[in-house]
Amino acid sequence: MSVMERVAKNAGTHLSGGRWSRLRSNLREALVVRLGYREIARITDVHDTERAKAELSVTLSAILNEGGFESMTETERSMLIQEVIDDVVGLGPLEAFMNDDSVTEVMVNGTQSLFYEQGGRLIPAQRVFDNDEQIRAVIDRIIAPLGRRIDEQSPIVNARLKNGYRVNAVIPPIAIDGPAVTIRKFSHQVMTLDALVEQNAMPSWYAWLLRMAVKSRQDIAVVGGTGSGKTTILNALSCEIDTGERIVTIEDSAELKFHNHPHVVRLEARDASIEGTGVITIRDLVKNALRMRPDRIVVGEVRGGEAIDMLQAMNTGHDGSLTTLHAGTPEEAILRLVLLARFGIDLPASIIESQVATALDLIVMTMRLPTGERVVGDLSVCKRSREGLVELQSLAVFHESSHTWELVSEPGFIEQAVHLGLVGREEAESWLTSARTRLAS
């Protein structure tokens, strides 16, 4: 039986599941028979992707019009053609999600399942990959332009696409159930505190409080779990830094964006090359940033020995530095920061905690609610106790049951901001009056 006969046999009104998959596979084979691999490579090996898609679409339409497909609707034909084009030119089942701005993350779990995140919720995709080879081909298509590779000797790859999306891929033998791919998408929109207020991620008085914290050069750690919005909040805080200050950002994958700040230096860590050389760690970049005359250092995430360098920077004249940290509570954040710092220097935990107490001013919690909504949670002040350890004091708390925020104590840095001329006395007193009303209620 010829390829076209198999395609025609599978065509019908019940084009779903395995039948639709076979139909798509057979149509791809028909395309190869009609054009040949060399011609397909010529068409797809162009910078004008839309032109390549148009050429392939004409050929695929001609194949479907050769008879035996009368029972297929125009919608089914269009869907089938689009899926085959996505396989040949794009990223297969991932293509539609990559082009959908409402999708924030895509997760491929071998051929078993494919999920995407939309509106904070994980949704199973209708279409999955046909086989492991198709997933491997998509991975290679993603990382090849970046000069990266993945194979059995190096089965893990982390990469950042030109559009800023972050990609992680693992293949067997590390991935037991087949190749797995995670793509985290980032909006090209620069997120600000005002935008977060509009999204009901925090009230306006909370945003004003954080704005004053940044302007008065408080050292801030944004803390939360995976996918809770730490980088988004960090970016919003970074946008509040005065345009007269020099900012050095340090990240694993460059994600932070700024509106019109004229003086930002963006540094990005680098994995080892194929030869196993050239690795540049976050710690290397933090050390180097201190030689770059920064007014502010923004570290995308502290996760290793660079924690001690970050603390020392905060303690040696680089006030107003910002970073993020994985932890579930402010207390856990302190313990984790001490542990990470000990990776970088062999000192007793009590001495390192004393460094934390003098370096860190505020801890901002981020939360991802069961509904998928991301909010700014509790805000805590870090103080140094008489014993030299960290003493945490709550400034604001988030009540998840009622989805409300409450100011529980007055922040001392507001008066500091007034004294430095960062905010007018009248504006500060107006906010404090409103704050005291909240305290009383």
C-alpha cells in the first residue's frame, strides 16, 4: 500500500487520538515522497520562516486534494497541515504554545504527556510527541543555534533562547521515561510594582512601602518557592532604582528587564563548553561585579557559595542590593542563607548568621496560591539581636483565607527616606496616617 493510500485510508470524520496521529505521520511521509529530503531541507534552511511555511502549505494542500479526503472538513485539513508544518519547520507539539503569550511554561514528560501553564494552572495538552526521536529532534533544533549539545555523555542541558526563554532538557539514561523538556517563557513586558497592583498581587499601600524600601537602599531578599514569582518581584523592585545609579545584574539566565534605565550592566553565568572548559559561575560574577563600581548589585538567585560574597558586598558599602532565594518562610530563608554561605567560607554558623543580621534588611515572601494566582506575601525586617543573631520582625502579612494584606508594624526606613529627601514629609505622613488606621483595625 502506498503512502498516499494509507493517508486516504486513515482520513475520516473521527480524526482523534491514534487515528489522527497516524494520519499526521502518513502525511509527513507523503511530503517526503513528494519533495524528497534534500528539497525539504532547502525550503526549511532559510531565514524567512513564514516563506518556508507557505511553500510547504501549498504542497501539503495539493497532497490532500488528490482524492480520498472528501469526509475531512476544512478545519480538519487546516489543522492537519498546520501540525505537519510545525513538525517540519517548528517545534512540533510545542509550536502553538511558544506562540501563545498567555502560556508561561511548557513541560514535556517523554511521550507520555505534555503540560502547559496558563493563568497559573497546569493544563494537559491534547497532542503529545509521537516518539522519543521526535523529542530529541526538537531539543537539537532548540539548542543547536546556541552552540550547545546534548547526548548520552552530557544528558543535561540548560540554555537561554534569544527571546529570553529558559530551556532545560534531560535525556536517558538520566531521564528514565524518555526525554523531558521544560521551557519557561518570560513576558517581554517589563513588570513594575504598579502593574502588580493592577493584577491584585498586592495593594497599593504595600507597593508604596516596597518602593520606599528600594529608594532608601534597603538590602532585600525576595523569597519563595519554585514558580512563585520571585524573579517578577525582583524585576519590579529593580525598576524602582534611581536612574542616576549604576546597576550590575548577575543571573544564571538573563531575565531581568528595565524600562529606560541608562546604566545597567547585565552579566550571565556560563556553563562549561563541549571541551569542559570556560565555565563562569555566579560566584565568579559577584566577585567581578565588585570591581565594576556598582551602586547596586542585583543577583537573580543565590544558590551556592556566592551567598557569602553577596553578604560581604552588602556589608561593605553596596547597600540597596537585591537578590532572590528559595525558601518557604523567612526563618527558612535565614537558615538556607547561612548554609549556602558556608559553602563559600569555612566559618561557624553563628558568625555567618551575624553577617546575615548586619547585611540583610528585608525579606519579601512570594506565594503561588492554589488557584494559580501569584501574590506578594509577608514582609519581614531582619534585625541583629544582642547575641548577634538574626531577629525577624513582621511588617506586613498576607491572609490567604481572606486574600487581604495587613500592616502589623511601622517601618523605620520611611523616616529615613524623608530624612534623605527621597519622599516628601507630607506624602510620608499621609501614608503613615493611613498605615496607623490599618494597624488600629
